Amino acid sequence: MSQLNADQCYIFTDTETTGLDINFSQIIQIGSILTDESLNQENSQDIGCKLLPWIIPSPDAYLVHKKIESLSDDSMSHYEMMKLLRSTWLEWSKQRNAVYITYNGHRFDEELFRRQFFWNLLPLYITNTLGASRLDMLSTLQLVANFFPDSINLPHKEDNGISMKLTDWSEANSIEIENAHDALADCVQMLELAKLIQTNAQQVWQASIKGATKNGNLEILQTDPFAMIGEVVRNKTFTYPVTYCGQNPKMNNEVAVADLYFDPDLLDDLTDVELLEQISNSGSAIRKVRINKSLPVMASTAIPNIENYLDIPIEQLEERARKIKENVKLQTRVSELLASNQVNYPAPKYLEQTVYSGFPSEADDLWMERFHSLPWEERSKVLDGFEDTRYKELAERLICSHSPEFASNETFEKYQNFLNQRLYDKGPWPSLEKMIDKTRSMLLDANGEKKEILEKLEMCLLKKSELN
């Protein structure tokens, strides 16, 4: 278990998947690189798996990453891959607090990891527990682009905008790219860029590592005299001087910051409805941020020549920030409005969408451990021991997809109905029929490696279409 004052290590990680839907796509490759705090590589892992029977792969995804080995039955199972991943990460971080580093991962890879640990009856959280924290390098590079543009080479587009593609940043900085869109190769790119940032824009790296935790992000937003957000939106840079002005008491990951280009004296005179409009609408005086994810934010005092990035005098911004910090009444109003205006989302319809629908009980946690410890021929005997029906259904899927000969007739019939639903019914998952049609259409103009990939994918999809 990680210690409170333990040294840190960094784990760079990336995935390749069957598609872009976080609920119904499958991870088929995971790359990870372990480094010390000085970014010296200590270990790496490159693992892949075969397709799950109910997952429908996208030809677009396969033409990008080319992982056709996942279409055969020779690779390890998805269950084995996710178990191996978790055990490796825990072993790497046994004596140190890990910072898990992804690229655009807080929107995609991290959500996939959590869901697919869930599918395999493994604890959801690993990148933010036991002293671990998580950093999305997309935010780090946004800070570089806005406040340290001369520290490393920026990947400019034809319209002089900034590209935020990882491969473009690597090419601009002469980082050799072998097997682009390979999970481990993308980890190498992240590591090499991190080395450049740590050397040439140390303030950005320090802010990013601090912002890898909720408390760190909150501290940056509350910094004196104020903080700076630096974003890249549609290839254009945008900077905002901000300071903390409230936190949702019902969901403390949600924090409000005041944009200091707006006069704070005007906020006190607003009604609750008018103030809520300022919080809810983009481009208004107050914006909501999530401190449990990486933010492109850093203390204004850490930015050299800060005046170059401001539209009004720094003294005026410092005065506005002081007014916000001292206005406890405004902070209380904003916090209460955040709490009373939470969005109520509809209940999830499908099992994969229920990943956040309640934590397992202590009894179910223990039952999962028992399930994993048993040989496959014994696992069907413990299915009825789960209190939460979600875990029983996931366990049934594991048995039927891994060792169907040990499933009861009733369980296997239920599994076959599930397969038929995913392969032939319409739903939020990719359509098997449409993917077959799309693959065949793309094959008409394909040649060389592209043709070979699409032909193997077509064979895989047709094989799935014959399962019922």
C-alpha cells in the first residue's frame, strides 16, 4: 500500500480499442511505461487481447491501429489482460505513490479502464486510490501552448493555429515515432514530451503534477493573487485570469471560478436567477470546473512576464481577485446554486452504463475475490452469492465467454439471448450489419495493408453474424 509521504513514480499509459464509445467499445491493447520522478524509465508493459464475443469492431479504428491480432483466438482473453494490467500497476506502485499519465485520458482511456475493470469484477478505481493520482497531458500541453510557447516547438497548422494531436507535438520536437497509434509507442511519445517540458518549462510540469490531485487543483485555483487558465479550443489559444468563488457541497468535485475580466462588483446586485445564468452560460462571469480531472491551470506567479498574457492591468486583476476572495456571501450563494441545480440524468438502461450506479457491498467485494480464486469449473456454483445482480450477470458473462462448458443450461441460454441482442438488435452499441456494410464498402477502394486489414475484419464480422 502506498505511503502518505512516499516517493512518486510515473506510469504513462495508453490504449487501443475497437471503437470510440466508452460504454460499448473494448480495449484490445494497453501500453504502460514506469519511470521514477526524474522520468528515467524503469519498466514497461505491452499487452493485448482477443475480441469479446459480443463486441462489434469498427473498421475505422482498425485502419488506424492495425491490431488485427485481436481478431484471432490466439491472444489472451480480455479478463486475463485486465487482471494482468491491475497486478502490474499495483506491483509497480507498491512502495511509491503513482501518478498515472494519459493523453486525453480523463475523457477516454480512464473511463475505459474503469468500465472494463467493472466488466471483469475487479475494483474500478486504481489511478486515484492508495496515494495514486492522475494527470492528463493534454492539459499540460495546453499550458505550454499558452504560457511557454518558446519552451518547446509548437505544432502549428496552416492557419497558424495549434494542433493538439500527440503525434504532431512529437513530430514538431523531432521525437521519433515508430508504430504511431500503437499504445506503447504513444506512451514513449508522452514520456519524451514530458522530459522536454520538465527541462524547459518546469513551472508547467510542477503545476501539472500538483493538479493531478483534487486538493492540488483546488489549491491552484485559490492561489494568491489569482490563477490562469490556458486553453486551446479549435486550435486557438485562450487565457483567463480566475479565482475560486464556490464549491458544490453535494458534489465537491464541482468548483466555480470567477473570470476576473468581469467586474465582481456587479455580481452582488444579481438575483439568484441572474447569478445562475452567469454560472450556467459559457462566456459568462463564472464558470464551473471539475477538480477531479486535470485542468490547464497554474498560478499566475509561476508564469514569467505574466503581463504579456493579460488584457487589463495586473493591479486591477489583483484587486478584483481580492474582492472575490473576501466576499463570503457571494461564495455561499454560488455554492448553494451549484448544489440546487445539479443535472438529473436518466437511469442507465444497459449493464455497461451502470458502472457508477453504486459501489459493491463489502460482502460482494469478498465474493468477487472468491470468484477469482476458484477454478473455472467451480465458479458457476457461487453465482447466486452476489447481492447485487449486476455482478452476478457480469460473472455469468465471464464464465460463458471464457469456459462455456462449465455454465449451466439456464445460464448459457441467458448468455445466448444477450449475444443475440448485441449482434442483431438495435441499441447504443455499434450495429453488426452496418459494420459489415461499411467494411465491404471500404474494401472496394482498398489495397495493400489496408485491404488485408479490412478483409480480416470482414471475416471476423461475418463469423459473428453466423453465431445465432
